[in-house]
Amino acid sequence: MDGSGAGSLFRLLLMLCAVRADSLGVRVSERRTLAVLGQPVTLWSELGLESGERLHGITWRVEREGKGPTRILQHIVAKNTTLTSSPYRSRVSFDPRTGSLRLLAFSDSDRGLYWITVTAADGAEARDQTRLDVYEPVGSLHVSVTPNWTSAVVNVTLSCQVMGGSDIHVLWDKDGRNVTDWSRLLSRDAGLDLFLPSLSVSDCGAFTCTAWNLLNRQTSSLYLTDYLDMPQCRSMSGASVRIRLLLLIPALLCFFVLSGALACSLTGGKKALKKNHSMV
């Protein structure tokens, strides 16, 4: 065989090996899986095989913090048998078609790094992993304000600090109206910060941050009118006070007039009673 023929044969062998290597594989759906304490959780996986006949076995292991790897189960394809380690015999279920593992009641001690390994009949292996953590409820919230001075312009950043929680979603509203998607306001850092450029009177008021996930929700509010280093809000507060006083003065006058009229009526009634009594 000449050099060109040997080279072609070698390239063909490489291609066949590549196809064989690519035919064996496994993939978990999520690099990080969150689970609720006491609830079932499934570690979804997908096998990269056209037929299970070429597969020898599937093994799941877990590596918890401070402990070495522990085998959860081993599935032997040829015998259609699943060998489950004693600590997991009543706690897991297994799908041999996809390789997915299901923990029936997740506990805090179950968090860790989970490995799935598939083995072919010729000894070739493929593996993938996912980290299993606790799905935590949203903790307490605190909303703070940071004014940034640029000449005579005040740029304000409202920050929603969330103390713990998993898969958190954030919503901002002002005086009861959703402002998360307002074009003039910029939402940053996954929605935890709300940037108000060139603060104006219309921006002053009550801002509320709401953070939630599948377990709970928390809210916290901040009133920009309480901050005296923002002249726009201070002027709005003064105007509000003056308007309230103007509205209160007529109400007070009406109250005094009605009180006087009632007092006169009561006095007249008493005199009439006395006169009638003396006549009797």
C-alpha cells in the first residue's frame, strides 16, 4: 500500500473512532439544581446513545461537603437490574431510559455534587454533573438611597438589599404603580437597583421593592420626601404642607361656625325649658 493509501486509511480510522466516541455521552439538564426541603426533586439527564444495547451500565454518585464520593446506585443494562446503596433504597427512584435520578424527599444533608457516569460495553465512559442546593425563601429586605451629585443635577440610585433567598425576582413600584419597566428609569443588577437620572419633583414619593420566589415574597418601602438633601422633594413636601393648610382652614371655619350654632341652639332650648317649668 502506498503512502497516500495508508494516509487515507488512517484518516478513515480516525473518523470511525470519532463517531464511536461521540455516540457515547450523557448530559444533565442543569448545572445547578435547587430543591425545596421535604419535597421531591429530579436530576434530569439525557443519554447520548441510539440504542441501549451498547450501554453496559449507569452509575450515580454524590460528593457531599467534608465527605468522599458515595455511590447512590448502579444500573446494569444487560440484566435490567438497579443496585441501590442501602441509605438510598427507599429514598430514590431511577429512570433507566434517560438516566434521571429522583430524590423522593429532599433533606439538607442531600446537598452536594452529583455525578452520573455511563459505561459502554467496551469500557468507554462519559460523565456529567450537577450541584444540588437548597431552594431558600426570600429573607428580609432593606431599601436604601444613594444620591450622586453632578453639578446641579441629582442622580439617585435606589438599592434593594435582599438578605438571602433563591431564584429571586424583583419588582419596583412608585405610589402603587409598577415602574420597573419605565423607559426613564434604569433597572440594574438583576433589578435590585433602580437608577433615577436627573431627579425631578415627579420622581419624589414612595418607592417599594418587592422580591419573591416560589416560596414567599417580601416588601420594603422608602419615601424620597423624607430626605432633606434632595431639594426637589423638599420643595414638594413644602408645597404639600401649604396645600393641606389651605384645605384645612375652610374646614376649621365651618367647624367653628357649626359649633357656635349648636351652642346657641342648646342655650335657647335650656331657657325655653326653664320658662315652661316656671309657668307650671
